[in-house]
Amino acid sequence: MSDIAIRVEHLSKLYRIGPREPYKALRDTLTDVMYAPFRAASSFLSGRRSAVRNSPSNNYIWALRDVSFEVKRGEVVGVIGRNGAGKTTLLKILSRVTEPTEGYVEIRGRVGSLLEVGTGFHPELTGRENIYLSGIILGMKKSEIDKKFDEIVAFAEIEKFLDTPVKYYSSGMYVRLAFAVAAHLEPEILLVDEVLAVGDAAFQKKCLGKMGDVVKEGRTILFVSHNMAAISALCKRGFVLECGEIVFDGSIDSTISYYASLIENVNMTRTLRERSDREGTGILRFTNVLFRTPRGVTNTLLTGEPVSILVDYEADSTQVLRNVSISIPFYNYLGQSIFMCWTRMVGQDFEQIPPRGRIIAEIPKFPLREGKYYINLWCEVNGILADWIKEVAAINVIEGDFFNTGMVPPPGHGLIMVEHYFSYETM
């Protein structure tokens, strides 16, 4: 028996972009059929056939292009990539939710999928009925589902709403039940998308714990997530999707490092003005960010040195902006939040600022230890999100003499430095 659980060869998926074809009545279709030979002859005689017009590249996009890989039984593989890279499309094809345009997929084993909230559930059926429906789709017998039923309900924490149609569930209830079914009905292959981000922190921790148990049971998992910490904890191997193609395949640590460098190269070569992957009304837009130290403007910072973060912005009007709140959160390349600078947290929201200017955040002693980090930028004007853009700038931090003693904490003892003092009292 082969030890390959998933084999994908030259897989491609083509999607049409733009508006759909307008609706045609039956008479229009019959007319088209009747006149088609004449139109074809006329087009041929006049030489107006255009290869460009007939090419799919003008109206279509390849979500996946010539993707090939294998996953062994019991292997846990992380799939990493930016939004739009093709991750969800890949999982939908593997789950048989959609058909590939080209290529071949071979799956050996019972597949459980957790793609989008509610995928595979019938909205008119109750939670109880959907548990059995999902089990039957997985090829399980009723007796097998009965054995797991109480465990699924307890994990999902929906006992009270078990006999309520799931169309009335909140997104949190939906995803709790969906994950409980996918994880507890013992599929041999589990496909998990970013859907875990829907739940609260306690639920996410619970799900990751359950996935850890599934890993120990030796089942095959394909895990798509932007949570690099979860990917790192659960997976041994990973690959990076970029523009529908696999651009890297290796150990999970090297995969995360490659993705980090990819994000840095892509985002940091575009100015903030060019970035369209942002949210907010646009009444204010960030246009540039710089790090200034006593050594000058640089993206290489020393632990313990004073750092000024210079954030330029523009408004879409000539009027002053009122009640402005600015946040600058710092993350490591596992996607873990380390700390943030926030005007509201220090009681310094701006009552009003001009339509164009520079916000300066001062950090007297930079606290991060050696490593690579990045920042996001967030702004709220009059209580409404104005601009939110992720992975704005990357920084390299070199270990500095934070305490002016020549001493640094041992490796593995924390991510940040905290200024502190000791004294003693006689008891």
C-alpha cells in the first residue's frame, strides 16, 4: 500500500473575471444558432478573427497554475501565501467543492474539510441533523457517528441550540460546530482553511489543541493559515503559494523564513500610496513611514536606543481632521503581536490635525530583542476606521546594550527588554 495520501500533478484552475454574460431568452438563443454559420463565414472572409480576443488572458485569471506536490500519510503540511495566492482554491479542489481546469488529483482516504463557515452544512437542517449528514458524506455508519456525537456537541458548546436550524446560528456557533464535526468524525485526511480566525481566542486555543491531538493520532493534515505561530507549532513541512504557483517547498522553519522575505520584498518595494490592500473610508491615508535613530534614518535598530517612528499622512479634503487615533502595532514574523504604540492608550488622541502632516511616535528605549519584525498602521477618525494597512515596514533589530551593563538575557528568555530596578528592605 502506497504511503502517499495526496498526489497533485500539474493542477490548474481558471476563473472568469468581470461581469457575467447577460441573460438570454430562448428566442435569442435560437436566433444565435440560426445565424451562427453566417456570422462565422462573414468573420472569416473579412479576416477579423482576433487571437487576442479569443485568448482567455483578457477575461480570465489563473487561480492555480501547474501545481504539483505529494503529501505522505500522517504528514502535517502548512500552506502559506498572501491573500489571493490560491490557497483556498487548492483546498476547494481537494475537497471536491470545485473542479480543476487542468491537472490531476489523487486522494487516498476519507477527507474531512473545514473551508469556510458553514461549508457542507444545509442551512434548513438542525445542528443535530447536520452532524449526521456530514458523517454520512464522510462515509461513516450511523453507529460510528453515534459514538462521537456527545463529544462533538460538548466541544462545539451548542447543546442548547442542537435542534435549531443552523441558518439561525451566529458565525461563532457555526464555526464551532463545523470544526467539531470535521475534527471528531475521524477523517483520514483533514483540510483546514483560515476559518479558525472566526472564533474567539479561547475557541482558537481549543481548536489548536484538538488539532494537536489529531496530529498525534497520525492523520494527514493540510493546514492553511496566516497564523505563523500555529503553523510552526503543528507542521513539520510547508510550501508557499504565490500567484497560483508553488514557489517554495521545504521544512516549516525554512518555509516561514522564505514567506517572511517574500512579504518584505513585495510590500517594502511598494510605496504606501501604491498599496491597495488596505481598509477604511480613506478620509485619511498613510503615505510613508520612517524610523529615525541617533544614527539617522534606518530600518536596522538597536535594542535600547531611542527610536522615532515618522508616519506621513494625507486627507482627502482640505478640512482639519478631528478626534484622530493612531496605532502602530509591532509583530514578529510568526504573526505574533509583540507590543503597540497607540495614542489612545497613552491618552494622546489628537483633537484635530491638519489635512496633511506627519505623526511622530517616540520610543525612548527600543525594547525588542534581536530578530526581524514588521509593523501595521491603523487610524480612526471620529470613531470610524479611516485607514488600516498591514505589513507596512520591516525592521531588523540588533542586540544592543539595553541596561548599559554589557549583559543581555540568555537566548530563549523573552522577546522584549523591560527596564526594571531592584532594592531591598529590612524585615
